[in-house]
Amino acid sequence: MSPSLSNSSDNGTRNRRTDTSNLADHSDPHSRSPDDLEDENPSKRPRLPLGKDDCENDETERLRAKFMELHPTLDAGKAGKSFSSFQEAAKDVRLVGTYLAKLEKFRGSLLPGINRSYVDQMWQQFIQRETKSQSLAQDLRFPGNTYMIDMAVELAFLWNHPQYHGKTEISKTTMLEAVEAKNQDEACAILEARSKEVSSLGKDDSEDSQTKQLREKFIKMHLFLYETEAEEHFISFRKVAGDELVNTYLAQLEEFYRDVRNDGPLQIRLAWPQFILREKDSQDLAKNFSFDGNMMDRAIKLAFLWRHPQYDGRTEFSTMRQAVEAKTDNEARAILEARSKNASSSTVSSDIIKKGYNSPFLRFDEIIKPMLTSLDEYTEKWQDTEYLAPYAALIGPSMSGKSRSLIEMAQHICVIYVCLRSTDSTGYPPRSALAEHMLPQKLSNLTYHSALLAGIFQVAANFFNKQDVTADVRVRLNQWNDYTEVASLGTLDWAERTQQRFTDDVLAEMKKFDNSMEDPLVCAMNAMSDSTGFVNKNPLKVLLVLDEARVLLTTPESTLGLSLFRTLRRTIMKTPEKAGFFTILVDTTSNVANFSRASKFDPSARHGFVGPNLLYPPLYEIASLDAMVPPEPPKSWEELVSPGRLFKYGSPVFGTYFCDASAEENAVHTNIHHAILELAHFKLLGPSEPTGPKNLTKAQAFAFLGPTIQPRLSAAYDLNTELIASHAAHCDHINPDCDMVLSNYPSQFTLAAAAVRFLTDDGKLVQCIKALTAAVLYGLNAAGSAGELASRIILLRAMQVAFASKKKT
């Protein structure tokens, strides 16, 4: 039976938990502690003594006072009777506190200026079933506000039926039916029928303990307006995701909550449902909780997992962000379906590409030996009084063999390889576990990278010192490669090449330096130098490779105002002479070469102090083009024009893919040809929106013209840089000051075939010609006259028409 209230002045709140020891303070959600987050279900709490007598506990007394405060129109006798009746029906003093806290919040959410006596009157009519929820909304000036209506319905339901509070079988619809029933008997009949219906389904009997635990944890960690709302979301989420993925989500969310700074776990539990339901966007979350980039990335991934579990494990992070930040679920689905359609229609096999990465390396003398010679010269020349730091950049387009070449070097020198690619990238090699620590989100001092690199070098020294010194050099280096995993070609599954064991050892060594008064870097470098003397007689013994190095251009949250690259460069400047150590920064973008010179200025340097100016020239001549072409000339016309030979010209990726795919059982050559041309098209097109842009960018236009009519750009530095970084152009030249870059598309059958097929679309060809015309007008083209380019376009068009006619006949 519901308690009676003759005249009330009520308020409410959306807060889900209330500390009954201090209700007035905890009506504000910002003042509540994590202890208040314990489960609110009365059946799971210890019973508290009830009843008004001389021994009434402090919680009950404070709640009674709060009840009187919120109902000033009642005389003391009626208010006390109403309080006792509700307390007896609720059977738990904390449930009374929950009602009062939500009531206070409800009143505070009403528009200012509403007569409070009128509010009391309307509220009394509503909870006594004399008016409906929509009428209440109209009278109290919140028509159409579903949040306020839902809050009012929940409060009225809690007042009239406290015994059903927290029952997961009571949905919002059932709650509304009970509140708007004609009388208490009709409402009880509705609730009893619903309970019997659920009971007949055997829900509690059939649900195993693991699912119950997941359900309880989910509800506890998601402070929705109603527990029934959390229940509904749990059911729908589990139906799509399954128990294992639900458990993964909850574990990651729990860890995420613990890492929230300042406000603690309570506020993020209140804000999280608003974020995943699109009521608040990522900017709101980042601003309210001062999240850095890493925390926001975690939030995006968790929200994506909750909203789209069916796409887990097969979506790039950039797509996750677009889906999470979409304004509606329909918009998010459109983004994901477009991506999924593109991925599912692809004929390129990632397994074959992986297999090609482990293929034997060709032309060592032409590709690797010149690079090692240059690096030996750089290492030999290192002097801190002459050069800025012992590092250089390796620049080259995608598919030029940069990473594969450096890993091949690991068979001849000690290579410490760290891949810094983004967490959502599907490229090879995969991101190293050490990348997270190499790229801190916050940087409070300049000693961080010193300790990290000291840990790396000390681990290397420890490893080589434990080896059998009589073993062959190749054996010892291969053992190191197996330990660091990434350079261990052919011995590990790609999913396992994370360097986790190596990373754990580095962090353990790094902790030893935390409290050291002296800089540990030089000592660790000397130890590594002593332990790697066996490698060879050349100057270079140890090469630190930072792949996908453009991320070092970012500036972490700190008071230093320095990019990650600058702090790293300051660290390696301490390298002793003759240490046999050098660093190489690898990427497709020449920015990692260009910014070196521009960023030599040190804002914290002493006045009048001039440091060393010399930088090592970037490496960009990678002689991997045509590496797959057989040295013997073709013996017949058929052999010359055969796919097996044509695909081997240009980037070795295409020839390797053809050979490995052809060796597969039941290989279909037509499918292989389509897959290679699709891969080539993707490399030329570069990054694009999920749904595909209607108009080509300037860089895309030149990328498709490059392999066909080969226009050359002379002065357009930014465009040259973009073509190399994102559209498979080769780097022809970088000047000594690193401020001018020249690109080119050397003759390659595969890229040319992909470009010609793309340009059969008249609209795309016109867009490319317009971009070329603008470049000629501004004098950006360096190769030939406009007439020569026009002749090439005419020839290209004639070839397209001829091919089309041949197909028709």
C-alpha cells in the first residue's frame, strides 16, 4: 500500500545514489564520493532498524528532517505520518533517501518563477492519480521534455510502489501504466501480472551466475536515469556483443574510470551514459574531465565498442571516431556500412601481403649495402661539437621497402626497431608496444626520454652480455631479433609481433633510473657499446630505428613547449663519440627531414650561445625499383608482355604479391590481376573519406596523371611532399637545407594500368586536366611545354578509345 501525502512540496534528482548520512550535501552530484556508488538494490543491503522511537538511528532522523524540509506545507503530524508510512513500505531507509534526493533535483530542474505552492498542489494530484503525466508537464511548463516526464514518472512510481524499485522486469512502459492507473488496486494488478509473466519465463532460473554478474556490473557502472534503462541497454548490448565482449567492455571501462583524474569515478559514471547516448559529444567529455589525447582515444574506442560491437576488431580508429561523433545512429551506420562495403568488396589478401613481407630479400648489394655504407660514414663523423645529434631521416613512398630494408639490416648489425604507427593502423610491421612509452601524452621534464633510452640500451647490454661469446655473429643477432620480435622474419605470427616482453624489460630497467641523481644514459650507452663490439669492425654497431616517425612532430601536454622530437634529439645529443650508435627516423613524409633544420633553435638556450649546426643529409635513394625483374632478358614477345613479368616492374610489392598469390592452391589469375590493380589504385588515391569524395584533390589528380603522362612539379614543395607521403610518388631529391623536395613517378606498368583504368571515367579525367592546367598556368610544371603535355593527354585518350572499341568488337 502506498503512503499518503495530503500536501507536499517536492523536488527530485537524477542522482542514482545518495549517502543518507548527509543528504543535503549529496543532492549535488559533484559532492558525492565513490563510496556512494555501492549497489542501490535494497535486497542487497543490510537491513537498518526502522520505526520512530527513542532509539531511532541518525540516518533516519536526518531523513525525517529532510522530509519535513521538502514538505513545508504539511503540519508536523501529517508529515511525520507520511514519512513513517513511506519508510515502512520502502523497508530500507536508503531508499527513502533516494526518493528525497531525486525529488529535490526534480524541483530544482523546473523553470524559475513557478509558484512553489502551485507546484506542491500539482505534484500531490499527480502522485494521488488525479492527473496524468502529460497534464503535469503542461501545468509545470515542461511539455515534451521527456527527461523531466520520465523523472516525474519514476518519482511517482517510487512513492506509490517502493517495493518494486530496482526490479529489472519493470520497464519504463510498465512503470507509466502503473502510475497512470485509475487506482492503487489496478496498478498493483498490472505490476503483479508483469512479475508473473517474467517468472513464467524462468529468467532467474535460466540465467547463469556469470550473466548475472555481468548484468549487475553493467548496471552499477552505467548511471542511467533508471536502472530499468540500464537493464534494457544491457540486454540489447549483450544480444549483439555476447558475454565475452561484454566482459571485455566492462573491464576496460572499469580501468578507464580508475584513470580519470580530479573528479574521481562518480562524475564520469554520471557523464558516461550521456556520452554513449550522444547527449554529449567528445569535446564536452574532454573539457569536463581535462582528458588528454590518450584518454580521449580510449573513450572513443569504448563508446564505439558499446554502440557498434558487431564491428569490433575490424574498424580503423579514424572510422571509429567518425561513427562515435556522428549526430545520429543512422549517420553512424551509414559511415560504417560504407567502410564495410569497401572492405568486403576488396580482393586484396592481407595474408599474401604478410607472406611477401617475409620473402627473401633481393639485391642486398644494390639496396642495403649503400645504406649501411652511408650510416657507417654518419656514425664515424659524429662529434657533438660539429653535428647537432647522431640521427638522419630515411624518406620514401609506401611500398618502396623502407621498413623491410631496415629489418634486413638486423641480420648484419644490432637493430633496435620501434614502430610508432597509430593504434588503428593495419600496416606492417605492427605498432610496437614500446611506442606508447616513446610517445607520452604528458611530459613534465626533459629526463623522461633519457631514462627510457637508458632502459632500452641497458636491456640490450644485458642481453648480449648473457650470450655465448663464442657463438657466430649471425646467431647472436638472430637471437636478439627473436627477442625483440619484429625483426624476427618468418618465425612469429604477425599478431604476436608486439615486443611486449622486450617492452616489459625496458620499463623494469627504466624504473631503476627514476631516483638516480645522475643521468643514466651515458652509462647505459657505454655498457651497450661494450657488449656489441662483436657485431663488426665498422663504426656502426647499433641502429635505433623509429618507424612512422612523423608522430614525433606532435607536442605533448607539458610546460616545456617542445615537440617529442626535440626532447628525443636533446637526449641522443649526449651520445659519446665512437659509441657505434646512430638513430634513423623513417617515414613517407619529408617533413621528418625538413623540420630538423627548422627546429634547431632552442628557446631555452643561453644568450649568445651558438651550438653545432651540421645535420646529416636524409637518405632517400632506395634502389628497390624493378628488384623483382629477372636479370635475363625475355626470350619471346609473349614472355615480355606476360603478367608475371610486367607486374615485377616497379615496386617489388606487386611482383611479390603476384608470385605468392599464384603459388596458392586453386589460384585464379584473373582475380590476382584485379587484386594487384586494386592495391595500386588504393596507393595512388591515398587517404579519402569513407563514402568517397566527389571531387579529386590536387594531389590525387597529379597522382593519376603521374604514371600516365608524367608531369613534373618543380617548385610546388608542399604538393611534392604530399605526393611522396600519401600517393606513391618517388622522392627524386631533397636539397641540403631540406626545404625543397622533388617527386616523380618512374615508369611502372602496374601503377600506369591502375591509373588508365581510373581515368576511363571522363569526369575524373576532366578533373585531372583542370588541375594540370592550373599548375601550368602558375608555372609549377618543370618537364616539357604545355603542348607536349597536351600531346600525351591526346595519346592517352586515343588509347582509351581504342581499348573500348576492342572490347565492343
